[in-house]
Amino acid sequence: MTAVEAARVRDFEGLGALVTGGASGIGAAVATLLLARGARVAVLDRDCAGAPAGTLTLTADVTDDAAVRAAVDAAAEELGGLHTVVSNAGIGAIGTVVDNPDEEWLRVLDINVLGMVRTARHAVPHLRRSATERPGCVSITQTCSIAATAGLPQRALYSASKGAVLSLTLAMAADHVREGIRVNCVNPGTADTPWVGRLLDQAQDPAAERAALEARQPTGRLVGADEVAAAVAYLASPAAAAVTGTALPVDGGMQGLRLRPAT
């Protein structure tokens, strides 16, 4: 869907949405699309400088429970309620299981897993209230990864964190389905985002590493942030009212396809 086409779809009209990590990459693309489709959008990020115009910006670190609580409450107050949460804040990590010390494991898990826990913990009371007023319009969508379901080299810590996100999504979906809160996740392949760019910069040969990442996806290219945003918007939209406990791959066919070598 192009930006012009998205502007004609107003399925989020009157709904309040909170996007964590919404000032760059996938999060910024999600916030932009939700705005175009009628949502009132708040962005929670450590640095909101890149947040899309028209969003309510809330500076907070997802590792700080008190700051997350204050930001979630402020979003619900300023947006006139909270109907959609997109839990996207996260970081990457490179290495095998022997390469990262305990401190790095704890840091990545704190951001990638507990950051989502903190966000949901404080959002659920607001979402429960919204679910009684707008049935079918209340959801949490979490950014997971192909790394949760496929063994990728040099991604032990990152994969462990995203495997936890996948299991967390399923458990949350079971816990809250009867409250009218749907919980899903998207599993992007390697996406063309600023933090992937930073990971590539750490490689000995960034150009060769990028080519290798592109080649392992059957489409032969990295996933676009806008493509992931479109999947998030579907899962969060009223059109997906019957969808919960689902992990939607946006990976150029990486998870399910086994192509023969090109001739």
C-alpha cells in the first residue's frame, strides 16, 4: 500500500496508539502509517528527535519501569484512551554463545524482553477499559524476528531474546483474549533500518556482509521498514479482530521457502 492509498484508509479513526521505539526505523514507519490511517499516535523513545510529525512524543527508556509507567499513563491521558500498543523498542547483538559476557546478555534481555513486559504491564489496564468501549479494536503487537524461528549464525543472544518475545506473545494472547485484548507479533527478516546499518558497520567488510544478508532472503533484498509497518497495521486493525496469538513473518520468504541455487 502506498502512502497515498494509506491516507484513504481511516480504519484507526478515533483510536489511540502507542509505539515504543517509534522515533526511527520500523517504529517510525509504524507511527507514520497509523497516523495516516486516522490514529492519534504517541511515540515512546529514549530520543524522540526523529519521531514523525504529528505524534505525541514521550521520552523514556524501556529499562526504567517508573518512566514507562509515566509515559504509558500520559499517552492514555493525552490521546483520550489507549487502544493499540506497538511494542517495538529493541536492540541487536552479534556473536555466538561464547562471545558476549553476562553483562551484555542482561542488557539485551532487559531491553528486548523486559522492555515489552514493562510496556504491557502498564498498558493492559488502559486497554481493558478501551476493550469494553471499542470491541475488536484493542491490541498489542510486538516486534519479534525471524531469529526466533530460524537458527542464524552469530546471533545467539539476539535470537534468545526474540525467542522469548515469541513465547511471551503467545502467553499474553492466552491471558488476555477473554478481556478483548488481542496480542500478536511480526517476525521481520533482516530489515533495512538504521540499527541494522550500525550492525553492518561493525563487520570487517560491510558491503560483503550486506550482500550476504540480502542473498539469504529468497527475494534477494532486505525487508523495508514500510513493509513491516504494513503488517503491524493489519494485525492492529479492526480487520484483524479474529487474529490473536499469531506470529506474522515479513521475511521475503526466508522462513518457509527452500529454493534451489540459482542457475
